[in-house]
Amino acid sequence: MIMNKIYLDNAATTPVAEEVFEAMKPYFTNSYGNPSSVYTTAQEAAMAVGEARERVARLLGASSDREIIFTSGGTEADNLAIKGTAMALKSKGNHIITSKIEHHAVLHSCQYLEKYLGFEVTYLDVDKKGFVDPIDVKEAIRDDTILVTIMMANNEIGTIEPIKEIAKITREKDVCFHTDAVQAVGQIPIDVNDLQVDLLSLSAHKINGPKGVGALYVRKGSKLTPQMSGGAQEWKRRGGTENVPGIVGLGKAAELALENMDNKNKRIKKLRDRLISGINKEIDDVILNGPEGEKRLPNNVHFCFKYIEGESILLNLDMLGIAASSGSACTSGSLDPSHVLLAIGHPHEIAHGSLRLTLGINNTEEDVTYLLEVLPGIIQKIRDMSPLYSV
């Protein structure tokens, strides 16, 4: 079996940083107590959870670490934010606003509320670059609107949404605002008090932390009905024994992300821009999805290649030791084209030919050079076999 030598799928997951792994190890073997117990071993674990909570709060600019609720990941954080808010505020109304390009953790939560609990959901269009227009949000708000949920940055095409402008509108209208920031945290600076969001979701494994742990920021005073019953953990908002090693790992990853963000982003943006310009220069009939420059995630490159399917590109890259993706890892088993690419206006045949390359802390100039050397040949080889290309 050929192992991938170049990893360009950091939007799907990232390698655990060595410092994170070392921080986690004692809580598997030595300080293994249950944080809810009272004896010394348990309190060592409780103190570690508390320190991790403070680190996550600092990364987000939260006013208090009590505004951080630990979850099993970004998907649970999105579910808790959306379903928890809807159920807590259902006496005020039953209308929710989101966009057509959200992660399925958001879209499926909204669809669940529609199908089983009678809520109404408005799904906003986006423009060709994937931007939600704040004016559309304002016009969609009704007297019975209780929640707006718009992602901070798109996980496929890298568009950074105008969250601050949307939050200003929701605050003026006294509507709760949640943002799925799973792809944005650690990539761009975030200050929840400057943005004025009420809820924000994140996941450890997108910032070189472990899988299976995430967090939800909940602004003080926000109403939220728990979705996980069974205990008084997380101030009765998320029952269940805490995943202490995972939480410690998230805390350390948050600390490293805050410390290294500026230097990391400067280097990765350079690689990103070189990839974009190289692909545009070397390959014909390509479409860059999402915006260019500062309104794009520093690590995201996403193209559609006309006349071919993205899966063939991925298989050929894999055979040459390069790991990439065509879009969200959460929909990799589906044969349907990306809902994001359809939402920005691509027809099915174009949407099927997508390639997402996402950079991380371990990528180098040599990785980019190699990708740019082999990709044009891969594309031409597949096109030569395509009946669409010959026509």
C-alpha cells in the first residue's frame, strides 16, 4: 500500500501536534480520575479541564471560561447550538434563518427541526463567490425569527462570510446568532465580543488537536436547552463524563493556534497563492471557486476542472502520494455533486469536477512544486479519456 507523502486535506483533519500529544498523555495513564469526583486524582483532572477551558476562551476572546461548553466535536456543537436554541426559544417563535452552503451538521439540524418539530427555516442564497448578503439576512428576519445560523468560513471553497455585519443586524432585531466557525478557528483571528455572536462552534481536530472533542461558545445570558441528558457536567448544558485527554488536547491546540497564527498564516498564504496562480497558469478550462485575497481562508484552494470528474483526479493524485479531496469529508460517500458548488451556480457537470487542496503546518514549498509538476499531466490524461472533452 502506497502511503501519502504529501497531505493536502487539512480541512478534513489535521495531524496532532507533538506538543498536544505530550500534553494529553498523562491523562490516559496517571491523572485518569473522573473530574466530577472529589479526591486528588479526580481534582487533577478537573484542574486540567479548567485550564483547557481558559485556553479556548482566550483563543476566542470570550469574557469568561464559563462561556465554553465542551462537546464531542463540531457536529455536536452545531446540533446543541441550533436545536438547543430552538427549543429554548420556541415560545417566542419558530422561524430560523440559515444559508444554502452550510455544513451538513447545520443543514441537517435545521431540516430535523422542520420535519419533526414544526419549525420553519429560510435557506438564503449566496453569490457566485459564496458570500451571504447581510441585506438578505435583514430582509428574511420576521417577528417570529428566533435564530440565524451562518458559517464563519465555508469548508469547501474557503469563503469568509461577513459575520460582524450579520451579527449587527441580528442584535438590532434581538435575534440569536450562531456561527459554525469550525474551519475558521485557528485560521483567522476571532474575537467573539468584537463580532458580537451569541454562539460559536469549533472542533479540535481542525487545529492540530485530537478527534472527538470540540466546544461551543455560549454568550452569557443565552438560552439553551441541553441536548445530552445524564449529568450535571458543563453547568448542566451537556451531560456526560468529560473526555479529559481530548479536552486537554483541545486546550493545548488552542494555545498553540493563538501563539503561532500570524507566522503560520503568512507562510501558508504564500503557498496558497502559489498553488492558485500555478494551476491557473498551467491548466486550461479551470474555475477557481471562492474569492481571492483576504476574504479567503489562508489555507484553502478549490478548483473545478471542466470535462472530468474530481474522483478520478483524487485517485491519480493518491497513486502519486498526494492526499487531497473534492469537498467535505462528511459527504465523501455521496455521488451527488457538492451542494455548495450548486449553490454558487455551477451546473452538475462542472460541480463534479472539483478539487480541494487545503494546506497545514507541515506543508512546504517542495510540496507545492511537486503538486504543480504532476497535476497538469493528471488532468490531461483524464481529459483524453473523457467523451465530454473530445466533444
